[in-house]
Amino acid sequence: MLLLIDAGNTRVKWALAAPGAGLGEWSASGAALHADLDAAGAGWHGQGVTSALVSNVAGAVLRERLAALLGPIATEWFASSGARAGLLNGYREPQRLGCDRFAAAIGARALAPDQPLVVATCGTATTVDAVSADGRFVGGMILPGLALMAGALAKNTAQLPQAAPGAAPPPLFADNTNDAIVSGCLSAQAGAIERAVAAHADALCILSGGAAAYIAPALKCRYRMVDNIVLVGLHAAALFDMRMGDGTC
């Protein structure tokens, strides 16, 4: 059993992929806040895990905690490189690309090959990255996530409203302060994504992350919602490596 872990800035997401499972087909999965990491470990213990592939952008302390939970399991700490799983990394310094962004791009290309893509992962930060039709990570942008934007306004706003996942966004030109705040935050997120799509050959947007359901109704471009695109990318990288090792690819 292969254990996949996406350790982000706020939560740790994990999934178990059995031998022979298709891309993104999990035997079990879960998520936990950093403070509840032990509970996440309990979810995969006793499941016959033989190896783990981990993307960690949350720093050395969390890595040490994960390593302790993983114990003797053979673990690869996923890192960005010049190329992997058929994706060429066009970052100026490839190793400095966030490993979660690289994994997300690999996952997006595996799900929608041979077409231009914009990969928007909407979490603590929102990252919006471009992948070319011929399999090159072009680059991208990073902006504060929806909650960070709202939090910045909250410092000077007595009552900060919240958008509901999947709900229709308020009018662009809202006629009250609460809706105006929601409209502004959503428009900033959606506008960055739409601008990237328009600049990248009207690409298909692969949308993921904890805030994706809030932002999706505000988008005016083609998009496909994918849960846990980083885990999908890790799985795609593992499957690619297995095929290469078997000499079938």
C-alpha cells in the first residue's frame, strides 16, 4: 500500500493507494490540522503501508513530526526537480519551485494531457500556474488566499462576512458593505485565475484547494474541480516511476 501525504501550511492531507489502483483511486483518505497530526497517523497505521511519498511545504518541524509517525516506512520526500513524470520544470531555479505546486502541475497534466492548463490551488495562499500543452511548467503567480484577504480586511472591519461554499456570489457592484467585502475578495481571486486563463491560450483551469468551492461560482472561465490535486500529482508521479521501472513506458 502506498501512502501519499500533502503537508500544507494549515492541514495535512493523506490518501492510501493500493497496488494497481487507478489515478486518484484511494482505499482511504483523510485530513487533519497540524495540531491533530497524530489522528491522521492513526488513519493509516495498520493499513499495510509499505512506502510513502510526501510533499511538505510546512517546514522542518512538521517534517520531523511526520517522520516520527512514518517510522520505518520507506519514505520519499517529494522535491521539485528539472523534470519528473513527463513534466519539464521551466522555473528559473527548478528546485526552488514549491514541491506542492510541482506535484499539482503533474497531477493536472495527468488528468488532462496534451492541452494548455492553468492549475489554481486555493488554500492558505492561492497559486495559479501555467502548464503548456507539450508538458512544460511555465511559471505562475502566488497571492494571498481567500481567508488571508478576508483576515487583512478584518483588522479594520467590525463585522467581516463569510461567503458560503457553492453559493452564488454577490453582485459585482454590491449595494452594502458586507456584500462589497465578499465581492472584492472573490473578484480578486477569480480575476487572477481568469487573467491567467486568458493569457494562456484560453486554457482549461484545474481548480483545487480548500477555498475552491467558494471561488468557483465567481469564475467566468472553463474549470474542472479536482479534490486534493497535490495528492493526485504525487500518485501520478509514483505510477509513472513504476511504469518506467517496469520498462512499460
